[in-house]
Amino acid sequence: MIQERLFTKNPYATDGRFIVGADLDGFFLHSVGCAGSSALSFIERWDNEAFTGAGINGFIDPTAAYVTAPCLKTRGKVKRMPHGGRPYANNHYIGFEMCEPAQMVYDKATYRLVGCTDRTAALAFVRATYQNAVELFARLCLFHGKDPLADGVILSHYEAGRRGIATGHIDPEHVWNYLQSGLTMAGFRQDVKNKMEELRDLTKEETNALIKAAVKPLQAELDALKKSVAKHVTAAEAKRIYLELEREGFVTEISDAPKWAQPELRTLLDTGAINGGTEAGQNPNDVNLPMDSVKVALICKRYVEIMSGKPPDKEL
Ligand SMILES: [Zn+2]
């Protein structure tokens, strides 16, 4: 976790000096060299007008990596905070201090580690702090376009001292080594690299590929659905055509009948000889007979008319 706790009073935080562009080589990892103080307590102590010992861009402990001077605001521009004890380190690198477990025991005279009262607890503290440092350094490398595996981008204070660009300190490896934690700066740089992969924004191609992969099973379902709908539509269509064909021989309403048959059908309906299944008062026009039956009804009507002396209107 990364949090911002910017110094407002530390004299280096307010001196207006920045490291910009190609001047920024990279980032130092430090360890405070004393046992048992939290990042926030360090920040409180260092954020003071009278504190002229050093500047730093952040403190890290198991709770978070706390950024104390701007370094993730503007690409290629970081607040210069003197942390390396020599001009090259201070003008080309920014640094971050890891806190140390309360279980570590230092010799007050030599500042050397001489003991640890609870290795398990100390290791838990160190590993949690390390993880926050990994996250912070990954963010820094991503933000400023740095490769953590490239030479000289990420250095411990110890490594920088060996290169002659910082004072000859032993942090932070001395804590890792004393606890036989297995942690190394080479491992740290690799972990930062891995974390960057995890954190970096996806490219457009990667986003599209992910969407495609997610949509693929849905696409198959959609295709199946389309096929099934096509089948359904075909069946419905077939039914509609069938009904249409069938209706040609069926007189539902009087208007369905051929024009020549309509006046006589009208008479049959009006006299109640046929009624289409509904009373004339409800629907005077329904016939609901096959055309063949309509013809029979008309033949009967004409037969009755002939027999009663009235000539038929037309040939059937
Ligand atoms: Zn240091």
C-alpha cells in the first residue's frame, strides 16, 4: 500500500530543488539502522524546520509505503531530497527508508546489529515492509519509465557506497542478512519487475484480447440461439403460409367470398339461414364455412326460390 504524507516543514522539502529528466538515474533502498520505530513516527520527527540531518522521499513499514516528498506526481520530475551522503547520489537518485523490527538489537557504540529477540516476529515485519517497498518501487519505475533490472536503476545504500556514489553504509542488506531472510537486492529488483507486470495498465491490444476471450463462449451461445430462432421463424412462417393457403377455400367473413356470391350470402345471413356461429346482432358478417359449403347453401337457396317460382340470379 502506498500513502502520501508529504513533508511541509522539513527544510529539504521546501528548498525548491528537483531532479528532472535525464538527471534522474533511479532509486535507493535504505534501512533506518535502528530498531522499532514506525514510519509515521519517523515522518513526524523529520518533518521539522530544524531537522537538517537528511531528506528522504519516503518511509516504509508493514502498514504502508509513505511518500514524504513528491515523486509520483510529474513524469520525469522528482523532489530532490539528500539521502545518500554524496552529491552524485543526492542529485541523481531519490531514496526511501525501510523501518526495522523492534526485535533487532543494535550495539549503541558501533551501530552494528548484535542480536534479535524474536526472529519470527522480526521476519514478519521485514517481509511486510519489503512487500510495500516492492510496490512503491514498481510504481516509481512504471511512472518514470525505468527498468528495475537495468544497471544502476535500483540500488541499496550499500551497493551505492560500493560504487562510490554514496557513503559507505551497509543498509538494508545488513538486516536481511542478519535475519537470514533470503532477501537480496537482486531478488528485490526482480520482484519489482514482476510487480510492474501486475500493476501496469493494459495496452489496447491486451484489453481487446481479454474482451475477445471473455466474449468467445458468449458468441457460441449467441450463434446457437440464432440458429434456434431461425428454426422457430421458419416453422412460424410455414404455419402462416399454410393457414393462408387454407383460407382461400374458407369464408370467414362475407367479404372473403367471391363478389358474385356476396349478395345471396347476405340474404342467407340476414334471414338467419346461416349465422357464422354468432348472432346477427353481434357480428352480421361472419360466415365461417368452407367455400364448398357456401356453394351448397346457395344451391339450396336457389332451389327453394326455383321451387317457389322465382328464377335464380346467376349460375353457380
Ligand atoms: Zn541508508
